Amino acid sequence: MVYEFSIRTFEPQEFIDITTYIYRAIDASGIENGICHVFIPHTTAGVTINENADPDVVDDILGELNMLVPAHDGYAHIEGNSAAHIKSSMMGVSLQVIIHGASLLMGRWQGIYLAEFDGPRNRTVYVKIQPDPEHFKTIDLQEVEVEVEDKVEVEDKVEVEDKVEDEKSNE
Ligand code: ZN
């Protein structure tokens, strides 16, 4: 199932919380458990997950992105909106969230944002709801304990480096 939402942005740059749209798609799908893919078909906007409680957070993100990527910096792109293209690639145009019990498995303070970098425009958001296969019996969250030492296997790391060396010598 794929759902399409049209979103009008009103500012040259802004973060719009689209979490409720994603929930609308999940509700329409009737899916209890699976994966939700969010994708936007744009090159001057992005999608990201960040704090939904204090609006200053997304304002700060936008402010720092503008410091990192100046509006004018001798860009070659004739259209004059290279900064927006660069910020789009920095944010990315897709993300995934786990659907568990017909709800998004996100943190309490997390929201899904459409990031407009070259507005105002009409933007499209695609939401693909991918249900778990029927043989997946998702009943509860399964907690798996991982020893910190298991995570960083020094020997494994050496092997990976060796492999890279081998590949280089094959060039
Ligand atoms: Zn452009």
C-alpha cells in the first residue's frame, strides 16, 4: 500500500511536522505491524526525525544548516538554488519507521518532519506501508541483551581491514 499526501509550504525554509499524515496512512492501511517508508520526490527538500516538543530545536537545525551551506558561495548551478539542493542531500529524502501495534515505534519527543529549503512550493510525500509477512508473529517487543564487548570484536575489525587491503591489491 502506498499513500500520497500533498503538502503546501508557505516559507522559503521551514520544518513541517508531518507525523499525523503518516498516522493517517497507517490507520487507512489497517496494518498492525510492519515498516513504514516515507519518501519525497524532491531535490530541494528533505525528511528527518527530530524533536517535536520545542520548536526552537528545528529552528536551530535550520539556522546551523544555513551557516554550513551559505545561500551564495560561487555555485555553478544556473538555477541559483544550490544551497537548497545541498541541504536536501544532507537531510536525505527518505526514512523508515517501525510500525508496532498500529503505532509508530518512535521516541516520545520524536516527530517526522518535511524540511522545506526552497519554498514556498507544493510538496509530495509518499508513504509506503509494508506489513510484516504473515508468518511473522509480532506479539511483543523482544528485548535482546548485547554485551558491549561483543559489539567491538577486535579480531573481526582486523579481518575487515585485511579484506580491504586484498581488494585494493586486486585493482
Ligand atoms: Zn536547482
